[in-house]
Amino acid sequence: MRNIYKIKIALLITLATQLVSCDDYLSELPDQRTLIDSPEKISQLITNAYPQSGYQLMAEIMSDNADDKGTTEETTDLELDSFRWITSNLDTNDTPASYWNSCYNAIAHANEALASIENFPETDLSAQKGEALLARAYGHFMLVNFWAKSYNSTTASTDLGIPYVLQPETVLLEEYTRNTVEEVYDLIEKDLIEGLALVTSDYDQPKYHFTKSAAYAFATRFYLYKGDWDKVIEHSSKVLTNPSNQIRNTEGYRSLTYSQNKAIYPSATETTNLLIVSTESLYDRRFASTRFGLSALKANELFFSGAGNPLSKSWSYAVYGTDVVYNLPKFDEYFKLTNANAGIGIPHVEIVLFSIDEVLLNRAEAYAMKEQYTEALADLDIFLSRKTRSYDATTDKLTDDIVKANYPIVTDEYTPSYSLLDNQTPYVKMIAELKRREFYHEGLRWFDIRRFDLEITHELSDRSVVVLEKQDPRKALQIPTFALAQGLTANPR
């Protein structure tokens, strides 16, 4: 896969009788690699089949969650480029190129594991196969939703997607071409369905693997983006057994300190967190202090005084800091030393990839699209009960009229590739705004901007304005320069 993501060729130093370091494994020439000759080594490979770079910084800054705070702190090229929707060519932590590399590196680990499983026909490795298939599907899903157009059933067969890689490397220089968006989605769905049938929840640390529940959560997002509402409801209902006790109790977080909030949000002990990944990232150092983020104006628009809460009460979300560093504490860096004497190491941040909160809101949206408004209101009531201060289950009840009054239709605002009825639009708009607040700093808003075809405007501190139009080609990131140099077709600009 040398032509679509960067790898470093290293000397073979691992003995065949030892567990191979999975980061080193894919750095070896194919004919020099250590033999994967045991189920334990296969499981070790799969632990690296999840992207270990972050996308949150670039996704947040590209979205309408970010304002130019005009701070005097040095502005990085990545942040300035992201705010202007210019795909950065940097290849460092938290950049587009880094995330592209990380996804394809994770996919390569999954493919190596899947190929190795075939060498053990008499050993039951179905659970490992299921996890590897799901990891491969997830990596491609994230790639196609950053570097291609959003799924549109009428154009997906011709829209450029990304290379879907199904086999491990057998030569150093492999040639790849871009599949269509439809082909990518079809292959994701195939891996997803097969992986769901095989995966278990039998892990020492299940929150760091695709379990059944995490796989169902992935399925709800996949089918939501594809527009298959029945399957969203089907898969979400397998996770939501008692949602009022499963989603994040944001009101309960208010009694915790800032440091306690940082620690608990991505914790494996939190019921809502279904899949967590450790990323090599500087995001914990940048998410609050970045020049482009939660300004006073944006905090007033989204959080303060219950802005946007349809129950006309305050949100439970606790915004910390001053107008320069307003933030919701969700990240807690740990520094992994690589040279203790020199104090050299790699910063890591744990990120929640899937949660029960998202599953609940995905189901509510699917209910609205099915015109099952009573069911949608029930899910939204549950969600608001954990996000609203002084919530009263007796009096704080959503109604159809409340939804429509708080989230009125604006002509030509929400225009996804499928049709929205007048009764559906307020619900879809409300759910998108609830997600925007719940997952602030986490990058999910960017995907809603893409799939709902929203236009957004960014104003820089010098009063210059840049606009991302509804059909703007910049909503698909440009293919990294090193992949373009090897023959991949560029996205139009």
C-alpha cells in the first residue's frame, strides 16, 4: 500500500517465537516479515486495526462549531487551513494526512489478521475474524466520509470514493484506484454484516474492541448516513435496553471537578461509551486554546442560558474557562515515554468513537424519517432528561408543537440528498442541534454539515469572510499529496 499511505521500511528484529510488535510488522518488506503463527499473534495484530490518529481537531475547526477568537496565541497552519477549508499538506499529529495514514495502516493490520486466520482452519477464530472485518469496515467508512462526497443514492455509482483494500500487501509497491462511493458503501456493508454475525464481547478490556454493542452502534451510524431508516431502528434497538440509565448523566457531572470530568468522560467505566481508542494526539493541549473554537459568541449561541433547549431550561453541560479557552472537558492526555532519561515520548488521548447517546439520537432521527413521531418524541424526552437542569419528568414533556416552534423550517437550509417533509424537518434539525451540543469538540458535527448539505460561514478576526456553500467541493478533503503523486485521482476544486 506504499502508494496511498506512507510506511517506513525497518530492519527485521523480531524473532518468530516472540509476539511481533504490530506497529513494526507493517514496516517490514513483505518477504521479511515475522510469521504470524499463533492465534495470540493474530489477536495482537487486531489491536492495531483501529485508527490511532485523531480527526477531531480538523473536523471541529471546519464545522460551524468554530469561531475565530482572534487570540494572540500562535496559530498553526493546520488550524488556519482547516478554518478556510484548505486541506493541509502537513503530516503530523491530528492532520488530514496523518488520519489518512492511520486509517489505511489500521486496515492493513486488519487484512493481515484476516489472511493469517485462513492458516488456522481447525481453530475457532471467528471472533477475531469478526473484529477484524468490523475494524476494516470502520476504517474505510471514516475515509470515505472525509475524502469523498456524502452518500447520495442517485450519484453514488459515479461519485469518486476511496480505495477499498481487501488484501494484505504482497509486494512493496502496490497499485490502487479509487472505488466509487457506492462500491465503498457496499463493501463496508458486506464487512459489517459478516463481522456482526461473528464478533463477541469476550475481551479483557471490551471497551477498546468492537463488541456486539459497539458494532450495532457503528451500524446505526452507517445506515443513518446511507438513509436506511429501518436498519437504524433495528440495530439501535438491540443496544437500547434501558436508555434512560444507559446514556451519559451530564447533570451528574456537574458535581465533579474539571480534572474528574476529563477523566470520566472517555472512561471505560462509563456505560454510554461503547468503543474507545487511544490516539497519538496533541488534541488535549489544543482543543481549548486553539484560536478557532468555542468563542464567547458561540458559547452563548449553544450553551449559555439554555440556548436551544426546547424545554426552556438550562443545559446541564458545564462550560469551563474564560472566553479565550471556553471548553467542555472531555480529553485527558497521557504521555507515553519512549526515552525516560531524555524525557522523550508520545502524547496520547483517548477518544470515544461510539456511544449509546449517539445511538439514541440516531434512532430518534430514523423514527422521524419514518414519520413515527410519538416514538421519536419518547427518545428525545429520555435524552433531554439527562441533559437538562432541574428536569421534571411530570411537566417537562416534548410535544410536536414544541419541536416545531423551537426548530422552524428555514427555506433551503436542510437539503439532504433525500426528501424531507415539512413535519420531518423540525425533528431532524432538532436532533442535529442536540448532537452538536452533546458531541462538541468530538468532530461529529462535520458529518452532519456534509450529509444535510448545510452552508456555513467563517469570519476571521480581520473581518474577512469565507463561505462553504451547500454543494461546495471542499466538503471532501483533498487526497494527500503523496497519494496523488502515486496516481490517485484528485478531488475537484
